[in-house]
Amino acid sequence: MSPRKAYMTELAELDELVSLMANKTSEAIELAVRSFERLDMQFVDKVERLDKELYDLNIDIEKRCLEIIALQSPVAKDLRAIGTYLKVITDFDRIGRYAKDIAEVTAHSVERSHFKPLVSIPHMANMAEEMVDLSVKAFLERDIAPTKQVFELEDKVDSLYDEIFREVITYMMEDSKKIGAGMNYTLVARYLERIGDHACNISERVIYMVTGERVVKE
């Protein structure tokens, strides 16, 4: 096998690992939000396992990337691609950590009930998951088109977070007994908002990888 063909094979293997990491990330978000919705500890344990698996994948992919840099000496666009792998897996790892944080909120809420029907949180979670999925699609297909949708969704996620924060503050001011549950609700919304931010980071890195231009979503 020629050096170039071996290099392309290694990149294809990296794409498979990144895709696996992305799938586990989405699963972690879904299970974490489900754990909070149902205040169910069985989902908490699953999220913690996924967080560990994401960490292990992060280490494995990073090791492979560094080996490619050392052995293949990639330049120009190829080097941008390897750099993007290294950045993207860090975002996935942090997204997994936020999913774990949501699960930990559940672990501290199991003896409480929700003070209001959970509508905004699941909706926010769906948008955050879609942002992650779109950013992964952009990365794997080397296509910047899905990044536009990611940036549009971020604006919606940010607006929803502001709405949730104002609503929860009102509930807590009206009834001090709701402060604990309200703080948990706000924390979960904040973690989902941060997940959306990392999806935007991935999209920004994809744009740089494909075009060589740096774009920062304001």
C-alpha cells in the first residue's frame, strides 16, 4: 500500500471513531435529559458509563492523530484536517461531561418532584442534539452547508435559555419552597446551552478545515 493510500485509510478509520464518539455523545445527552425528566437513577449510571467511554475514545483518537503527524508529516489542508480532529474530540468530550453534569443534577433531585411540567427542557435538549448531529454531518461529509443550521439553532437555544431563566426566577420568587427545584431546572438548561456552544465550536472548526477561513459565531 502506498504511503498516501495508507494515510487515507488512517483518516477513514479516524472518521469512524469520531462518528462513534458522536453517537455516544448524542446518546449521553438523550439519557441525561431522560434521567432528569423521570428523576430516574438508572439512566444516571448509563450516562456515567458513556462519559467514561467518551474519555477513552478521546485519548485513542488523540494518540492516532499525533502518530499521523509524526509519521506522515501532513501539510496544508491535511494538517488542518488533523488539527480539526484534535479540536473536535475535545468538544465531544466536554459535551459528554455536560451530559454527566445533567445526570448528577438528577442524582441530587431524586427525592424531589418537578415544580412545573417539563416542556422547555426536552425541547431545548432536542435542539441541542440536532446541533450536535448537524455539526457531525458537516464534519464527516466535509460540507459546510449544515453549519448554517447549527448557528441558527444556537440563537433559538440561547433565547429559550433566557426564557427558562426568567420563568424559573418568577417561580422561585413566588414560592421559596421551589428554590431548590428551580435551581436544578436552571442548571440543566445552562448545561444544554453549553452543549449547543460546543456544537457551534465544531461547526466553526469544520469551516476552517474545509475553507481555511476562521469564522466565529457571535
